Amino acid sequence: MTMPSEKTFPRVEPGRLEAVWTALGQTLSSEQLRRDEETRQRYARDESDSGVYPPDIIAFPETTAQVSAVFKACQAQGVPFTPCGARSGKSGGSLSLRGGVMVSLERMNRIRSVSVENLTAVVEPGVITGDLMRAADAVGLFYPPDPNSWEFCTLGGNVAENAGGPRALKYGVTRDYVLGLEWVLPDGEVLRVGRRTLKGVAGYDLVGLFVGSEGTLGVATEITLQLIPRPRHVLTALVIFDSVMRAAHALSAVLASGVLPRTLELIDEVALQAVAGKGYPFPPGAGSAVIVEVDGSTEEGLLAELAQVGEVCTRMGATETLVAQNEAQREKLWAARRLVSPGLRALRPHKISEDIVVPRSCIPSLIQQLKALGDRLGLLVATYGHAGDGNLHANILYEGPHQRPLVEEAIQQMLKLTVEMGGTITGEHGVGHAKRDYLALEQAGPVIALQRRLKTFFDPSGLLNPEKIFPAPDCF
Amino acid sequence: MTMPSEKTFPRVEPGRLEAVWTALGQTLSSEQLRRDEETRQRYARDESDSGVYPPDIIAFPETTAQVSAVFKACQAQGVPFTPCGARSGKSGGSLSLRGGVMVSLERMNRIRSVSVENLTAVVEPGVITGDLMRAADAVGLFYPPDPNSWEFCTLGGNVAENAGGPRALKYGVTRDYVLGLEWVLPDGEVLRVGRRTLKGVAGYDLVGLFVGSEGTLGVATEITLQLIPRPRHVLTALVIFDSVMRAAHALSAVLASGVLPRTLELIDEVALQAVAGKGYPFPPGAGSAVIVEVDGSTEEGLLAELAQVGEVCTRMGATETLVAQNEAQREKLWAARRLVSPGLRALRPHKISEDIVVPRSCIPSLIQQLKALGDRLGLLVATYGHAGDGNLHANILYEGPHQRPLVEEAIQQMLKLTVEMGGTITGEHGVGHAKRDYLALEQAGPVIALQRRLKTFFDPSGLLNPEKIFPAPDCF
């Protein structure tokens, strides 16, 4: 996440709020409509540290017709409205910056079907990602996209943000699994786009356009997802290096050797400190660790793959390779990986995490330059993440508000460096509010202008999720 | 392909043609501009049997700037223009229905880079798909999408149509490999959209919208593609069944058993007749055959996978399973598969092939009903194709023009049946001209209307590739 100073946006005038409150009361029960202070505060933030923006009203529609009616009421009264799922986003995409109505999809949380024969699932947007993973697993199927927040994020949010995760290396991201959508446009019109089949090319790929639109072009009220046969075996190994640079070079060598693991997660020496002394299998003094996970249909095949990965890594300077011997050991490795982000908060009181991607070959150079940047500015920089596909979570750790000017400089430089290497400012967290003022670093003016016109095409009033993705007019 | 009667469209008046010819001469050399009868006839058709529509002028730009200038000249003179690649499309997408200027991208055919470190390739749109496959293979990488026409189709055409192929079952379609595009909009503006990294979610997914837009929203002048490590081993087997229904049921069982082959190609008894007696390893009297191909990093693993597939198939009634013992045997199997389509033409003088997809579980029922439909109408129906992902190429064979009314009825019924099963009228060939009048069978009026408005958003004059995808006004 980046760290915009908390900004003030125009608020909705009370008369309009009363009018929309009354209109919403025609459609939703009193159980589905809130404006008490406690609820407003609860829905005022996400996981981005972008600030606190309480909505004026929170609506909890339970059907597509209700979502449509809420959208129509907001449009009729000229009140801004912002959809949200679990509010676990890291870019401020669900913040209600101008107030108005927050439209929570969390109560639309039924898994409508999981079909073994068709390799598909049909879900409502409020379904927790992990619940679908388990439902698929129970019938021998597999839903690969695995954002770290899978235990609490929602599939609707995953669709809005086009969420990724460690397994994206082999299996791609949310977008690769969305076949069809029931979609409510900003004016409340309900469409079915895409398909229910594994393939299909009839007409424009509206699903492609809507997935990743960060709640600015409408919301999904039903999602048809592709599932795949569950790989019969998974093996996980931890490879230790004495420096993150060696580890980064080894990742490239592994991929060049013809193995495509399902994850190649890098953890640098700072991130290792964050999880040290908690019983995880990292040898003291390790400079870096890589979690390698392979999957497939035979154990012998996977053992051979891991042996090959081990050989390559040893040749590239790995000091140790440990293969998880059972599910408990495997889970322990992943628990350590998930603990990195919260653990870093214990090293310094504050941290900022940037979700950047560079062409894979630039990972070693990026890490080197980020460390040098930290040294130059006197800030601790941790790097970890899905380095196999070039996606790093680069964290800046700092002591307190007095260092914020330095941190802001570090963010600027980090994103500039990323773009200069041919990279992108966001790999999987989205632009949202947190990065809108940096989008122009990466995209040319005419490309941004075209997207703004598309937003206006779909949402002429601009009332749906305002102040997101595109630079604020004064930055443009 | 479907079989619209050849229609007459308004042609461009001679004065405008002269004006655009002169304007194009300012940008292109005489070598890059043709209007002789022979060239016009050569560019008058594609592989769809949709008719013969000679363009008035054929332009061969060699740079992005030239493509842009050609588009601008056509817009300025009010002359329709239609992009084309290898004209191997099967839905009439590159037919110059209203005449005007055909813009061939075939001379932009350089592979600009293949990067082992980044797992990417940058290509011009006129590169033959097979040439990129070989260039990737030469450095240990793999470009999975494999339309049957890969030896002559172009990557620009693959992007326009979102081409698939047998390997889509495991590896997805063209869209899954396009990271970024240099794109010329209908008005000649040049944009870079997407990214060069393996992941990225900054802004709307314009790449997603443009891929598969069938040459109606602009053209790609540079394509950045993702490659993957080449699987170290591939094994191919042929499984014989005594009926296509048994084979169809067995496919489902294979996928349910947790194996994900890279192809599961079905060939029915009629299609087998089409390749009989040519030295291919199909036992006489076989009712159906399935080509199973698995890939991975160890041979032992693959042998175990194939053994499992064999077991499942035997349980489901397979009479024989033959594993290709070397590359020559493998290639022979695929040569047989590629020969099905031309071979069917030898069984009857005429054939129509429909590229339909149903939810996988409906494949047996679809085949049964198609055969019954053929019996009812007295037409021979062949079914073959990528049945593992529900994508069938259903062929109607017939004797001559006197049977066309029957054939048209068969097409209508086939597409209706497909849609009623939750399927789509085109899995990988596109709507183009051939299926535009059937799109409304599958998509609701408001969805088609939204797409028409998007077309107008990008191309207000409607001069780029007119009369494609959306139903003709009189059918709407």
C-alpha cells in the first residue's frame, strides 16, 4: 500500500441522504440498512492504511434485484455508492471516500453449485474464497487462486481486484477462472455476460473488462468459476540461501531448467527476522529462504522434480534443502510465510508494503537497488513474495511519523525504479485509492484518458465508487 | 462455419476509392499497395466458405506508423477498411464485405525477442504461430496455444480471434498468454496497453477487451506474449472405443480421476472413416478414438498418468490403448487428427463445420442428439474435436445445393440445442460474419446492445470491419 495523506472529499448533503435512506427503506428491511455510528466506523476502513472514511449508510442487499434497486436509488438521489466485500483489500478500493451508501455484498454468500462433471462452480459474491476452496476439495476439485487473505476475503472482492497469490506462477490469477458473471451495471441494469462453458468467444470479452475493474464499472452478483481436477500430490520444500541475491538468481535457474513449480516464494533476511524464534524451520543466520511447491498426479514424478530443483539450487549456492515430510510440516512452512507481513510490524512500529512486479530477470537487480535505496534513506527494506513471477512485496519499515517524508520519497523512487525496469506498480492489489496518483508513472496520458472515457461510458454520473484508480484531476 | 447466403452490401463509390488510393500513396510505396484483379481475388475469401468479397484496395503496411496512417486515410475518406492476417479464419472475420481497403498485417512478421529469463516473447502480428512455437522451443520454452492452422495462421489473427486448440484443455487459449499489446485504434491512434510482466492489474484490462474483438476495435501491431518452461516430456496415447458414446463418458471419468491431460481429442466413427485406409493406427471397425496427451517434467510421472488414464478408460469400455513409442508415432497420431477435417470432404462433396461448446457433462447427450438430428434430416453428422473442454466440431456432410435447406435447418437446430444446454455457438472460431445472425440465440438483447454501443464508442464512424459479430439490423 502507499500512503496518501488522508484527504477530504466533498460529502453528500443531508437532504439527499434522507431521501436515499427513505428510498432504500422501500426495498430493504430494517435489518439490511444501517446508519448507526458503530456500523459506520466498522465499514470505514480496509487493509490499506489509506485512512478512515465512514460511509453515511450501509446497505446489505441479499438478492440481485435488491442490489439493482440500491444502485437505482443512489442514482436517482445523486448519492455516491461504493461496493464492498470483506474489506480486506490493500489499495483502498472499497473506501467510501465521499461517504454516501456502502453496498456490502457479504450477505450474498451462497455457493450455488459445484459441478464435478462440468468442472465449474457458481457462487454469490460474498462467498469466502476459502469456503469455495474447501467445497471444491471435498469433491476432488481445485480452485487455484490463493490470495493470502483467502480465509476471509470474498470471491466478489477477488473478481473486483483480479486477485492473485503464490500459485499464480503456475495457475494464473482470478481472471483466468472466471467464465461468466451476472453483473449489475452502475445504473442498476442487470446483465449476464460470459458463459458457463470452459471455452467460448462469442462477442466482446466483457468478463475480461469487468474483472479487475475495482468496483468502478459495476458489481458481480453471481460468478461462474472454472475449477480443475485436484492435483493428487503436492510436495513442498524450503531452500535456504546465505543471501537474497543468491536466492533470486537461483529462482531464474529453476525456471530455466524446465520445472514449473506451483509456487516460488522468496523471503529475504529482514523478512526472516520477522518470523525468527517462533519455531519455524529457518536455520539461524539464514540470509534468505525460498518455498518451492510442486504438484502433479504422481508422487514419484514430484520427488524427481524436487530433486531437480534441489540440484539447481545447490549449484546456485543453496546451503540447505528441506522437504516437508507431512501435511503438518507443509502447513508450518506456509504459516511462516503468512506470518511475514504481520511479523514485520514487530520489527518497527510502522510499515508500508508495495506490491510491485518487474520482468522476472530484473528481480535480483530490483532487490539490490531497493536495499541500496533503504540504506541511502536510512530505512529498513524487506522484500518477499511471489518472486517466481516477478511479483515482490517490498516493505519499508519505519519508526514513526517523523520519517514519513523519507518514506514517501522511498515509495516514489521504488515505483519509478519498477516502471523504469518495465514493471508495474501493482501486481495483484489494485490501484484503488492508494496508488491512483502513481498510475501516470506507468501508463501514458492517452491510455488513462481512454479508461476515464470508458468509466464515463458505463457510469455517466460518476456516482459509483468515485475517486478511484485514475489520478485526481490536480495530478493529471 | 455456418452458411449464410452470399449477401450484397453497399460498395464504396469510385470517387472515394480514388481519393483513398491517392492518400495511401503518400504513405506506402507502390510495392505496398495493390488493386489489380488477381490480388483482389486472392484477398476475397477466408476458410469460412462465407462467400467471395474482393476488397477494392489491399494495403501492406510494414510499420505501426503506416498502419496508423492507413487507418487515418480510410477514416478521412469515409472508406471501410478490414484488417487481415493469414485469412485462415473460419468465421469470415477478415472478409471485406463492403469492399474498401483490406489492411494486411502479413509483412509485419518479425519475432522481436524471445526472453528465457523473462519467459516472454515480443512479436509483430504477422508472425506465423508455428514460427513462434519453434523459436520458443529452440531456447527451452513453450508457447501452448495450438490452433490446428498453426503452420500458417498468424499471431495477430490468433489475438483477434482469441484462438484455442487441443491444448486449451490444460493450458488455456491465446488470451491467457497475451500480456501487452501495441494497439492501433479505429481512428489511427496508437496505444500501449497491458504490460510486459507476468502479472499486473493497473487500470482496466484493455488487453482483455481487445483480444477476441475480431478486428472490430482495432489491430495489434506488437504483441507481448507469456511463454512457459517447456515440459520435458510428452506422452501420447490413442484409446479405442466401440462407440462414441462410450468414449464421451470415458472422457468425463478421466477428468474426474484427477488427471489433467493436455489434450483429450475425440474422433467419432464418421470422422474415423474420413482417415481410414491411410496407414493410421485405427483398428478397422473402431467406433471412436480419443487422443490423450500428457506432459510434465518426468517420464515416470507421465507413464503413471497414462497408466491411470488407461485403467479408467478400460473400466469405461475402451477396447484398446496404444501408447506412441516415439516422436514419429506421436506425429502420426496428430497428422491423423489434422486430416479429419479435409478427409471428411472426401466422404461427401460438401460439409459445414460448427464450432460449438457445451458444459462438459452434456457432451454425450449433445453427440446423441446431433446424431439423431442427422438421422431425422437424412444428413451425415460427424463429431470430433476438443471434447475434454466441451468444444466439439460438429460437421454436417451433404451431397449438394439441393440439400441446403435441410442443412440450414440442421444448423439452426444444432445451435439452438447447444444454447439450450447452456453452451455457446462458438468456442474458438469467432462470430465474424458466419454466425452474426445466430448471436441472439445465445446473448440477450441488452448484452448485444451494450456491445454495439462499445463498438460505436471505439469506432463512431463504423468504418472498421463493418457487418461483423452483431446481428444485421433486420435480424435484431
